[in-house]
Amino acid sequence: MPLPPPPRARTGPRRRTVLASAAGGLLLAGCSAGSGETGGGRPAAERLRARAARDSERLAAHYDAVVAAHPGLAERLRPLRAEVVRHARAFGGGSAAASPSASASASASASASASVSASASASVSPAAVPADEKQALASLAAAERALADRRTAALLDAPGELARLLASVAAAGAAHVYLLTAQEAAR
């Protein structure tokens, strides 16, 4: 009985290695092509950054409207509103706006909001704020939740650094929702 021929020594890469390398290359090409890091993606990233700044400015205006309608909530909402203003600045908007000081009244807060949201076309007026404090807090929580969800969805189209900023601000928005609903439940 003749012996089988010796196995051939493989001189090149195995089929699995080639397929895995090709799949990895396609995955990397897909991730980098849509990331917006190149010169062609810059305008989209800048639009995304400007929209995020406007959204934060509108949210700050919403906080101001709630404070103007319910001055008793001013102390509780001041830190959250200040954080929202910092988010607007981080995205490149609202550079002249500052959070109201501890001694500022609700009307000063509303005037500061006017400078924050000068470019924002859709702001909430104090008349549009629910008369009940719990409902006003719920409206703020809903606005924060909707914005956090939009920012989370926008992560797919954002380049690296902007995606990290969006993720961080979306997480802060989710924390604001928790704090607002916890305040709502405590009342």
C-alpha cells in the first residue's frame, strides 16, 4: 500500500486570514469614510456642532421660562441651567451668555436667556409653561430627554471629538432628566 503524498507546505496566507483581513479592511474603511474627519466631512460636522449649540441655547431659554413662571424653582434649577449654558459654549454657541449669579432674580435670568438664545428661533415663553410646578418640571425633563435622545442618535454621523462631546453632553442631559424627575417626585 503506497503512502499518501506528504502534505504540501503552504507558501501563502490561509484563506481565513485573507478573508478576515479583507473584512477588517472594509470595516476600517467604512468607519473612517463616514467619520467626517476629512475635509469633505467638515461642513456636516460644523452644522452638527452649530445645531447642538442652538439646541442647548433653546434649552437654557426653556429653563429661564420655567424660572420666570415659577420663581420658587430658581434655586433648584440654577445649577442645571448653568450646565446647559456650558454645553452651549462647548459647542461654540452662547459665548456672551453666563449663568445667572446666586443673587440674580428670575427677570435677570430671563434677560440673560435672551442673550443666550438670540439666534434661537423657537424658545419657550413663560406663558407656555404649565401653571403647576410639577408639570413645569416634567416639561423640562421631557425637553432634556428629547435633546439627549437626539444627541445620542447624532453620534453616528459625528467625527471623533465631536462624537465624544455629544456623548458626554447627552449623558449629562440624561442625568438632568433624572434630577428633574426626582425633584418632581419629591414635590
